[in-house]
Amino acid sequence: MSSSEENVRLTVGEAELTVDPLHGCRISSLRIGGTELLRQGDRYGCFPMVPWCGRTGHGRFRNGGVLHELPLNSPPHAIHGTGRDTSWTPAYTAADLAEGRAAFYYDLAAPWPYEGRVTQTFELTGDALTLGLAVETYGDSFPAQAGWHPWFRRNLGGEDARIAFEPAWQEERGADHLPTGKRIDPVPGPWDDCFGMPDGVDVKLTWPEQFELSVKSRSEWVVVYDEQDEAVCVEPQSGPPNGLNTAPRLVTPIDPLEVGAVWSWARL
């Protein structure tokens, strides 16, 4: 349990979590018994997607009759929110760190057009990590989304990770990488696709004879991205890509958006 100006480290048993609040409050490392589970390098760790997840089509969304335009950071779309590009403020005590907990927040600002606050929480035990994200408004109601984008290592030195899950449907993906609005039967990967799990997200990664890791959430949406050789992404989120337009969930003064996820693991 330690913290520095740049990184916050939680250690419980053989589990060690490192959070970098200055660089998007990203999990920069998750080590179990010395084995790093998250990819390192340029696209690394796990970052929060907030106040939207995945791609927002052409950077545009409406709140009632008002049209907003976001910067196209993945042309022709706006992708993954502003939280990952923001410095977050610590909101924990020494006692929290000693018990494996930490919390951080940042205030929404341009290019996001509404005022509010985002809070992210972490709670580590010896065999699980519980994540939380909350979005609240300082005034006007607005649509928002929240979720996580982990880069799990495909290979830990043995066989490649295997993905197991049973979605109820897959969102058909158009040529522009946005869901078309049509739900189809799940098709084999590789994927950069959104799936519906109405009973809650439940995806298992297995590195044979090494580790088993489950990603669970009460949210019913998950994006699975495994088109890269080095990593597998399992992204629970509060709505589908482009959901600010197709499935808006309003954050109001009396109804914040709250999302949670649990990663649990075991040695094999």
C-alpha cells in the first residue's frame, strides 16, 4: 500500500495493482504473484471509458434538440471519452490504501459540453478487483456512458488465452464500425464487436495451466476486441457503441450513472 505523486499502488496478498491518476486514472499494472496480466507498452493497462464508450458517430450527439460535436480523435468518429486523457484527483485516506481501496475523481470540462463529476473506485482483495464508475451532473441533465477498456495479455508464457462467454446477441457492425441497430446471432471471432448479455456481463479468460480470470458486471453490454496479436480486451460498459445517440441514458441531478465490474482470478 503506497502512493507517490504519479502512481498509487495497492497490495493485498500476492495481488498488486498500480493506478496512474495523472494519465487518465488508468490501471497501469495488475500483477498476481509477480505475473503481469495487462499489456505494457503504447496501448497498456486498463483505462476508463467515460463519459462515453467506444465510438460516437461522427462525434455528434443530441441532448433533446441541442446538437453537440466532439473532437474526432478516431476519424471519422470520437472514441472512448475524455477520462483517459485527464488528470484525476485522489480522494482516499491512508486507511483506505491500507485496506486495498482507492478513489479518484475529475470534473467534466470541454470538449464535453456539460458540467459534472466522474468518480472511479478500486477495491482489491487477494483474488478479485472491484471497479466502480459514477457520473453525476452539476446542473443540466445529459446522456452519458461509462465502462472499462482493459488490455489483457493474450499470452503469459504458455498457451494463448481462451475466451468463453454466452451472449444473447451480437450487435451487427457496419462498415463504419458502428452498430447498425440490428441484433444478430453471435458469430465466431476475431471480434471488435458489442454483445448483449441481459443477465449481466460474464466473460471468462483462461490461460491454460496458468490463470483463469472472470470479468463480471451488472451491465448488459460488453465489447470484445481480440484483433491484435498481443492482447484481448473485454470491455463491460453501460451502453453500446454510439449509445449517446441510439440508447441514451440520462444523468440527472437525482439519478447519477453508476457502473461496476469485478475481475476475479484463480491459479490453475
